[in-house]
Amino acid sequence: MRRSLALVSLAVTSMVALAFLIPLALVVRQLAEDRAVTDAERQAGALTPVLVITQDPATVQQALASISGRVAVHLPGGQVVGEVKATGDQLREAREKGLAFSAPVPEGWVHLQPVVLGEARVAVVEAFVPSAELSRGVTSAWLALSGVAVSLVLASVLVADRLGARVVRASQALADGARRMEQGDLTARVTPSGPPELAEAGGAFNRMADRIGQLVANEREILADLSHRLRTPLTALRLDSETLGTDPSANRVRQAVHALEREVNELIRAARKELADPDGGRCDAAQVVHDRLVFWSALADDQNRLWNLRGTERRAFVPLTRSDLAAAMDVVLGNIFRHTPEGTGFVVALFHRPEQVVIVIEDAGPGIADLETALRRGSSSAGSTGLGLDIARRAAESTGGSLVVDRGPLGGTRVQLRLTRLPEHQG
């Protein structure tokens, strides 16, 4: 837009400047020619009184010497004083018609002034104007006019560029705010600026963002309230399911109730998550891994589980909120405590790669018998992690990474959270 405004201003101002410059240039040239011819007429008229008094060639020569100009006198007797430039036809026309006129000659212009001295006695005064004299001062005047025109064009382009920059800055700020809103930043706001229309659009954008934030907050509060209302009957249902006995049908009912309860807990956690993450949708994975392992280490020590932590000395920023990564870590670590015997050790390691951060959680337990079933959302058996692994998988995939579950060197389950790495300066 800024470039377009400058080009439009350049085109319009150039056309206006040319519309005035060309006629002015022609007028300047005409004025220079008129000035030169007028000087020639004045010089020719200055000799008229001399010729009326005397036609003596010597006296006329002295009069010519006192006149600054290229003047010649054609006396009635055929004598000529001075340098002749006019043609014979022009001289004959001047004598016969007795009228003064100007006419072009090969090297410029001549002004012929006939002087009637008596019957059949006519003298002709010839004033010559060289071509250079006709255009004297025209070139400098044209250059001055061109300089003024160019200055006006450049000034108009500069003013248009400044106005365009003001509009462009306001437009870019509004576009940046909309882009941040598109990426999920509900705190995105703009400072209304620029022309009145853009300033009004910026204010409308801020009001829209406030309204969207309120709507999202209300929806999550409603979801959280609904989830909490469901928790009471679910608790009663779970307690009742425990009294059904040990037959296969009762086990299926209990598994269904447990799965439903986990889903409700997940809804509550998601609904209560902050609308705007303090870290702007990113976190230091090394810090989160260290903090979660410190949390679980107390329970590990109580159960005599040997554990080890590596790779958290360096910062590693990932495009994931701290709460989401902590939840993924908790479900994987929780599976170790739920599905392996007490005393089973585990290792947590963080590996730094150029474009990825890989969190590896490995235990020395019996492992997962059916990996495909374990990764299926909602599965819940003695050897799989069901919803927990699905939560971890979704967290990894939200960064553009992946979740890999296999058997590790310790003999048990190895879970790899492969997260896309953010540049250090974005952290």
C-alpha cells in the first residue's frame, strides 16, 4: 500500500507539473524572442532622426558606432553602411511597401525599418538579431523550471510516503493482532492508530477480543461446573460397582465406570486450564521434567524404587504449556507406579536434538504385552495405560512431534515424548 500511494502521487504530480511546465517553457522562449526583436526595433528607430537630418555616409557611420548592436543602413542612393544580413527581396519589399517588419534570415532574424526622406527617396535601416540572442536565457530558465517541478514531485512523493507509512503501520498492527488471535492468543490487543477508519477498526478488534475471551471463559466455567456435577453420581456409581462381585460382567461395568471417571477428570482439568498461559504457550521442558520427578521421587523412595534423572541441566523450550507437559509426565510416571511391582526402578532422561526435545521414561518392569492396544484411546487393562498414554500422545502431537512406546534396554516399557524444539530466543 505504501508503495502504491507513492507511485500514485508520483504519477499525478508529474502530470500536473508537465501540464504547467510545457506551456511555461514555450512562454519563456517566446518572451526571449520578443525581447530580442524589441531591442532590434529600438536600435533601428534610434537612427531615424539621423537619416532625416543627413544621408552623409560618414555621419551615418558615426551614428552607427554609437549604437550597441548589429545595424546597417541602406541609403537612397544605393550606398550601404554596415554589414548586410537581409536579402534583396526583403529590402525591396520594405522600400516598396514602406512598412516595418521582421523576417528570418539564415543566421537569425532581421528587422527592417523604412525611412521616407522625400519623393521616391526611401532609406532602410536593418537591425540584425543572431539566433543565439533569440534564445538567450531560455536554457537557464528551463532548467530552473525543471528543478522546481522535480522538487515539487519529490516533495509530494515524500508526503505520500509518510502518509502511507502511517496507514501501513496501523494496518500491520491490526494484522499482527488478528494473527496472534488466530494462533490462540486471547490476550492479543492492538493500540488504535492511523486514519479514523483504521482506528475505529482497531477499537472494534479489541472489543471483539474481549468478547471472545468472555465467551470462552464462560464456556469453560459451564463445562467445569457440569463436570463437577457429574462427579457426585459417578462416585456413587463407582462405589456401587465395587459391590457387584467378581464375574466378567461386573468387571466390564467397573472398567467402564473407571474410564468414564477418568474422562470426567480430564474434562475438569482442561476446563480449568488458564485461558492465557503465563509463558505464552511455551515452557522449559527441562524444568518441568525436573519438577515432576522431584514430586514423584517421594513416592518412589517410599516404595524402594531406584530412579535416575539425566539431561535437565540445559534449558529446552517446547511449544507446550507447562500444565499440559506436566500432565503428560504425570500420566506416564503414574503408570509406572500403578502397573509395576514395588521396588521396580525407572529412568527419566531428556535428550537435546537440533529440532527436537526427546523425553524418555523407561522402567524395569514387565513391559506392555500389547503395544497397539495400549495406544488405543480408552483401553484399560492390567498391561496398558489407556487414557494416560492418549493424553501424552496428544500433547506430543500438538507440538508437531510424536509418542513412541516400545521395550527399552531395562527390559520394561520405554515411552518417548518427541517434542518440537523452539529456538532459544523464543523461550
